[in-house]
Amino acid sequence: MTNPSIQRRRITPSVLYPGTPVLLMTTLNSDGSSNISPLSSFWALGNRVVLGLGTQGQGYRNLQLRNECVLNFPSSAQADQVEAIARATGRDPVPDAKQAMGYVHVRDKFARGGFTAVPSAQVAPATIAECPLQVEVTVMAMHAPSDDDGQHFVIVEGRIRCVHAHEDITVHGTQHIDATRWKPLIYLFRHYLGVSAPVGRNFRAETPMRLPA
């Protein structure tokens, strides 16, 4: 039975980003440099990751040629750096559709965003040193939408090769991320948000909940 006190209405939102982490995917360009692609469609399960990736960007081209990438997760304090490269594309010339949205060609997105490229451990694309969480990935498959209605994206399935984390967001002496210290940048209906203090702990959590002082 529906609660009569709850009012709702049917809507048709232009995007459905109810709250996902921002990630910066690095891929290898043909000249050996690394490209950065900001993404907001991501989920992980076990040692698999799934990405939503536009087909008009340089990141997609690079993955077609070399099936490796690094998923770099910025903190909420890095929103300005992320936005600094939001309109940048490695594609030259810029596709008409992206040009109409205001995208411009930028060869060195690391410099544009104030990021530092450092070698990865198991894949060729560089890692972004400043991002507190970095996941090296081998791409296993790319799938076009089953219902082709003009959407210019693919669904990417990858296998996690290794994970790096800044020391200050880990639980000392364990393999765990400290949920009270890691503050990811969240993409919510095309706005950037941070995260608040923890409000609860799932029964499967492997670390205690430490409330900040």
C-alpha cells in the first residue's frame, strides 16, 4: 500500500547521474604520451570494472589500439582541476558534435589540469600522481548498446591489475581504504559534490567506523 503522505511525479531527466564518483581515465596516445578522459559512468564488482565511454573522444580511440588504462579517482578538493580539463579533448580535429558543445583540442591535459604523470606498475598509460586512488586496468571487451538509438557510447569491461592509494587514505597495517579519510569527488546531475561524515556501517564492512574528531 502506498504511503499517502509521499507525493511523487513522473519526470524525464536529461541525464541520470544520481551520485557516482568522478574518475580520470588515462590511456596511451600513439606518440607515447598519455591522454586524460574525465568519466562519470563507473561501477566495480570483484576484480571487474565497467565504464561508460563516449566514442567521440581520444580515450575511446586509444583503447581500440591498446587495451589498457588507469582509472584515477580525484578527491573532492580537486574539483577545479577536473573542471579545467572538462572541455578539453585529445581529438584533432575536434568532432563536430563535441565542437558544438564547446570542446577544444588540448594536447597536454596534464599541464592544463595541473596534474603530474608518473609511470604505472603494470600498464603503459601514465598514472596521475595527485589522485589519491589509482586503478590499473586491462580492457577485456567493449560493447555497443544493444538498442542502437543514436547513442555515441560503448560499455567497457575491464579487469583490475593493481590498485595504488595515497598512504593517508589507507588504514595502517591493512589493505583497506579508510572511509573516514577518503573524500571522493562525486558527480551528481552534472554538479560536483564532496561527501559528508559517515552515517552508518554495513554489516559486511571489514574496518570499524571511525568518526572524525
